[in-house]
Amino acid sequence: MAYNSIRPGQVWLDTDGNRIQAHGGSIITVDGTFYWYGENKEKTLPDNDIWHWGVKCYASKDLYNWEDKGLIIPPEPDDPSSSLHPTSSMDRPHIIYNEKTGQYVCWLKIMEKDGTQTETVLTADNLLGPYTKVREGLRPLGMSGGDFDLVVDPVDKKAYYYFERVHSELICADLTDDYTNVTGYYSTHFPRPYPPYVREAPAHFRRKHLHYLFTSGTTGYHPNPSEAACAETYHGPWKVLGDLHPDDMSRTSYNSQITSVFKHPEKRDLYIALADRWLPALPQQAGEKYASGEQYRETATLFARMFDPDQEAPPRSDPAPRPNTSLADYVWLPVRFNGDVPYLVWEDEWRVEDSE
């Protein structure tokens, strides 16, 4: 089928009629074509050990209809030690282009079996690959590096790496000239004592004279309130602006987690927040507790008890079954502004053509 609008939270099919698999995704524009890439979860089911099946990419001219361009970074099922093995917990690919080297640089977050989080870095001469690993097991600044975003300054082409220092704070680190490592210069932001208050999933964009960061709390797959912050420089200081979804009484960011923000190159002021809806059935499963925000508050309290050393830990229980992320949906919404303060409102359907 052909689409002529964006319909947040509804099943989105590619031009072959298959579910789009580009989770933790971002969009990059090359020669007038939009490319949406992300984690391929097509083989990830609750009863198997497959976390991913590589990084998949789709192409579009209108942001509505997406052609499957295949795996740009395939899994490595024959090498159990590889960070690209399907059982490896690979998340949130981010790709930036280095004009100096003429290469595309991709960073991947890897959640190791021992609980630490490392980065795998790959390069390619073409956005669609093939990509070659240049770093594996990278601990940026000697830290456990969680969810992240990569940013290239449009003028001097200097690159920055925003990442969650796991269960602690957010870091902004300068990248080396080839974008494959950190220089050692960094700044720290949003220190929090423990989940669910620690900020993760940073999504950076720049509008007029201000830098913005959208982040989420830390409650696993369960959605939580997003937060906006702004600054005048990449390294801050950052001013917290509050909940991005002020009208959402469920306190779940419309049952989604933002993964990146895309500035439409042909629109003066259209910024699109891309988000995953990992638990599409949550509103039906939780009922009134979801709508009132009680479901989120119970989840946040549980995470606080799990990580607060001054609280009694909750009793051990069997781990919750992993959600069927192969059926996760997407929530894309245009970012609105009240002066310099961004916010998101729910829209069942919206069109790029209706934005300035």
C-alpha cells in the first residue's frame, strides 16, 4: 500500500508490504533521499536468544513510503565472540558522515554479559555499506557507555558523542578527527543517583541559537516521561525545561521512547521526534492504571527500590518475559515550540506538507 501521511503508533509497512524494522532508528539525508536505519528485530521473539539481526536501512523520498534497502550491517551468526552475533545485545546504531575522510562512521552500543556496556565502531565508503569494524569493546573514557547520540557541527565539522554513563549521568565527549574514538575532553551533565531518575536515550538537535537534548528516564522497556533541556553550547550548561509531553496523563511519552530528532532539510522549522513503541499492548493490558499514570508510578517505584541502596530491595521473582520487539511500532511526531520551549502533542495522523 502507499501512504500519504504519518500515523503514529500504527503498523507501518515498507513498499513490499512487510513491517519496517528500524528500531532505535535515525534518518540521514544523502543526495535528496531520506535513509531510515535501525535495529532489525524481525527474528527477535520472546522465546529465543536473538537480540538483533543486524542493522537495516530503508529509503524514501517523502518520509511516508519506505523501500527496504537490506542489511547495511549484517549479523555475524558464525562468531559467538562477535559484538554482531545475534545474541549480542546491540542497540541504537548512529551513523555520521566525515567530510574529511569521505567515510560514514557507525557506532553501536553493546550490552555485555557482565553488565558493562561498550561500543563497536565501523566505517564505510557508502552509507549502504559494506562496513568494516575498526573498534570493538571500546569503553569511552574508560566508562561503561550506554544509550548515545552522535552530532556533527554543520560549520567546522567537529563531532560530539552524547552518552549515558550507565546509571549515573550524561556525558558529552569530543570525538577524534576521524570520528572513531573520543579525544579525552568531556563534560558531565544531569547527575542522578540511580534509575529511574538517570537520564538515557539522548537525542540532540539544534534550532536557531540553542542546542536541545531530549532524554528519557531508565525503566527498561516500560515507557516513562521524556524530558527536554537546552543549552547555548554543545557542552552546556544545560537548562532542564521539563516534560516533553505535558498533556500525557499516562506519564509514558505517549507509550514511546524517543530515539532521535530529525530536522527536515526542506522545511524551515520542522523537527520530527522519532520514537519506538516497544509495548503496543500496554494501554489495553494495564487499563485505567495506564491512563491515570499509576502504571508508570508503580514501575518507577520498583526501579527505585531495585537501585536505591537505602531501600529494601523488592523480593526476587521470575524475570518478566521479554516483549515481542519484532512487533514494536513507531511514534513520529512534529516538535512544537512555545517560544524556545519544545513540546509534543498527540496526532493520530499528520502530513509533512502541512508544516512550514
